[in-house]
Amino acid sequence: MASVFTRPGSLFYYAAFRLPTTDAQGNKGWKLVKQVTKVPIPQTLREQEKARQEALKVALEFEQNAFKQAGAGEDGSQRILAILREAADKAAQKRLTANLGRDFIRRLVEASTGETLPAEKTIAGWFGEWLKQKEGTTKPATQARYKASIKAILTHLGEEQAALPLDSLTIGKLREFRDKLNAEGRTAKTSNHYIKDVNSALLAAVAEGHITRSPADNLDDLPEEDSTSREPFTFAEVSKLLAKSPSEDWRGVILLGAFGGMRLGDAARITRGSIDTQDKVMRFLPQKTSRKKRAKEGEKAVITLPMHAELVRYFEGKDLPADLAAPVFPTLARVSIAGNNGLSARFTRIMEAAGVSRGQKREHVEGKAGRSAHSRSFHSLRHTFNSSMFNGGISQETRMKLVGHVDAKTNAGYTHAELTALRRAVDAVPSLQRKKAQ
């Protein structure tokens, strides 16, 4: 690589570079060439740096011409050498930044292979692109969560860092982001969820070849002892909730939670086609797994739920719609879960009217992020259902089949004996009449 130097008493800069040589025996080596550049050495230090850069350009030309005369390589090799010289020049001036280094690599690849490397993704650029990709593949609620997580990480990084290449995002920055969320008042569970959303975007970047691995791969989750655990309702409390139900639709939704383990959204939006009153079975696709609803083309991930006696009694006494696609609870089916008048808030008001405790409360700390949270909500009915089966000696595997996620192939393969076992599991949940009799 060409360089410049001065000699004592000389008025000009000298160039120095090495040329490849081959002796008579075919042995290859290098020889040092020194040549005057004719660029004068200024008297003042202020002008010397400018003159030195001019002399270096002359030295690089000397080197390039000497290589050509020596027959060293084709045009591609000459371009590669020129790029390397330029990079070395920047490095010598301590001006070789990370971005310039990546640009030199791009130019070297193009000179070597003729291939053009794809444009490098910035952190903000990729996250924005990923969010657009998700618009057509995820539900609005999930999109909103992703947007909140991405906005949070970009705000934490700031504009300058967010404009850096994607591969500059480190595990340290992600750990700092997660710990800051937690320190601001969010629970460990919430803080971990932010990281999981960000990691989803990074794993997608790995899949598309923009980075080699996600920096979040080795980031451990925060322990979640500070999260509010859910407490089940007693059956006496379930009876109170049913008694204070403002409508028959709400009564049915609460029964599906307590005796079917269904989530609030699934219960409120269940359709007539999901209810088989003849075989006393319910088959439904949980909304939470709708993004994975096709295990294979034409198949859906569904849950098969034998009806508890309380559900059989309720649906046999209800005038069900003839249209299989119609909602069973039309007054609730189109109501959002969230919001001041959403299904969750309405259920809270039912609890208050019934005098049923909302359980332990994690208080919101003034001036910090996060929110107050109670340990009892509609989801507690799901815990009631699962806990009752556990107390009845039902195995975890069977309980998972009833409240978990089962693909269509597994569901279609249920034998009569398996359905009988599931029915026994559901029957292990006491009915309200039995509880009253006791």
C-alpha cells in the first residue's frame, strides 16, 4: 500500500510502495520502490497536512502505474487494490467509520464478483418495514401491540441510533431497554413482552438475510414474581355473578367461562355452528390462535369441548338461531373487549354488583409507567374450570386438550374413548345444583 515520507534536507515528499516480483526460478516476492513525488514540503505545519494528502495521491498513481507496467492483474484486481488503498488512507487519517467500512466492503464485493449487495437496513427502516408486513397477516389488536413495542424501542434508542445499520443493535441495548421499562413501573411480564415483540422483528430480519442472528437470542427474561397472578372464583361466587347478569347473553357467556374455560372474546363471539346440542359437544376456533388457524391447507386449529351439564341445561333452554354463522349472543358479539364500555369493563361492573371481590391489586406507582391490576377478572372463570378438573384428579394432558390448542388433524382423530375421557374430565367440574345441595 503506497505511503509518503520525507528525507532530511529534501524539498519534496517521497512515495514508497511494494511491487510483486518473480525471479528466474519462479519464486514470487516483493520489492520496495521509492520515488520522489515533486510535491514540495511547506514550511508551516498548517499547510503540511494538505500537501501530504496531495503527495499521497501522487504516490497512489505511481503505485497503480507500476502495477500496470508489471502486469499485476486485470482491471478488477486494479479496482480492488484502489479500494483497499482508499480504505487504508481513511484508516491512517482515523476517518474510517463503521459506515464507510461497510461501504468499502460493498464496493469490494462488487469489484470482485460483479454482484450488487442489497441496500443495508437501518434499525428504524427495518422495524417500519416489518410493521407494514404485519398489516396483512395479524389482527388489529396484535398490530397495535407491535406498533407500541416498536415505538418504545425506537424512542429509547433515539433518532441517531435508530438511523444506524440494523446489525449495530446489540444485546446490551436491548437489555438496557427492557430494564428501563421495568424501572419505569411496568411489570417484568410486560417488559418481557416488549422484548419478545422486538425479537419477532429481528428474527424476521434474520430469515430475510439482513442480519446473521438476533441480538435478543441470548437475553434472559426478567423473573415475573411482580406480575399479578390470577385467582379463581368459587362456585358460590359464580352463582352470584349469574344472579347479577344484566341479560341472558351475559349469563351464557359467564357459564361458558366457568364450565367451558373459554376466554371472554371466544365466549361472546361463539356462533350457532359451534354448538352441537345433539352430541352435546362444542367445537370452536380460539381467536388467540387465529393467526395459526391453518395447520395445513383447509384445516383449522379447533378445540372440541364436551358440554358440562350446566351448559347442556342452558343451551337446551335457549332459542338458538337457525343460521349456523349467526352469533349465539348477538348483544355482545360485536362489543370490543377493551375500553371503558368494553366487555372487560362490563364484567367488572357485574362483579361489583354481585359483591364479588376483584382480588389482590397491584397498585400503580405515581409518576411511573404501567397500570393498576387486579388478580380477578373474567379470565378467573377459566382458572375456576381448570382448577376444578385438577381437584377432580384429571391429568394435565387431558386438561390441556380442553383448554389448550388442538389442531384439526388431532381433533378429527379423537376416538369415542377419548371423547368419553374428555366428558369425564368436564363432569369432574361440579355443577351449581350439586354445590347448592351440599
